[in-house]
Amino acid sequence: MQRINDEKKKLRATLREERSGVSASSPEAALALRDVFLASVKLPENAIIATYTALGGEMNPAPLEEALITKGHLFCLPCIEARGTPLVFRAYVDGDPLCLGYLDIPEPLTTSPVLEPDVLLVPLMGFDHSGTRLGQGGGYYDRTLASLRQRKKILAIGLAFEAQERPGLPAAAHDERLDLIVTEKSIIDPVS
């Protein structure tokens, strides 16, 4: 387990730097990802979609959100209520006030209703074709996906730059796999 954690830590440092460079040099990537997603991904009707606020060069989900709102989907954002616990999702409409939560990540006010998503749009540092995701290292999405998958069918979709792919990422037993990965160029379906 320690060997896997060490490998992940080293990869995160490399991928964080690479992702920032790709993000800065690819201003149209989020629009291209939106188009790839809309052409290929079928979501449940009126789904509650958990999205995220792009930070540190993450793929920006905003153009995709704008398109999905017109299709009748509701959105929520993740909130960290306590270290080491699954994320809680609170309703969010573009323009709602946000506050800085744990780790200084923008999140809805505590007065926003809690929602249970049907679809999670997931940020990542790296991915592979088996659906393995390398995140920031806090384990929040892994705990959240494990918890949600015990209660309901959930669709976890990683949003990434094509350049974030790394074959054979290290994975621990508790790491939850993504159902799909969408980049500005393609859809990766780990099941197929």
C-alpha cells in the first residue's frame, strides 16, 4: 500500500504541472469537451448532476453545464463537511453565492438544499483506459462514490484533457473507478 501511495504522490506532482500547461495552452478545450460529451453521452432525463468548480488547471465544466441546464438537468456542487467523510452535495444555480469551504474550495452556502446526484462530473489529475482516476489525494470522491453506489445507480464521468491519460495508473483496493472519461477529443468507456 505504501508503494502505491508513493507512486501516486510522485505522479500527482508531475501531472499537476503538465495539466497546468495543457490548460493554459488549450483555451478552447472545454468547448470541445462539451461537444464530444453532447454527441456521445446519454444522461437520464432530468438528472441531478454533481459538478465542480475548476481549480488549478482542471478541465472547466462550465460550457457543458450551460448546455445541460437547457436539457432540464439540476446541478449541485460538492461540500466537504468533515475530513475523511464522503462529500455532501448542495443545490447550485449559476450565480448563486458561494463561500470558501474546507481546503478553500468554493461551495454553496449551508442554506442550499442537499441533493443526491444521479451523475457525478469528476475532476482528476490523471486517468487510464480501465477507468482508474488519480485525484488530489484526499480520497473524497472515492468515499463518495463508494457510499452512493451502495444506495443507487450512479454514473461517474471524469472530465479531463486528453494529455492527462497515463496507462496503468497505480490503484489501491479502495479506489473507485470511473464509468466514463470524456476529453476534448474522445470518450473512454472502460467497460467496452
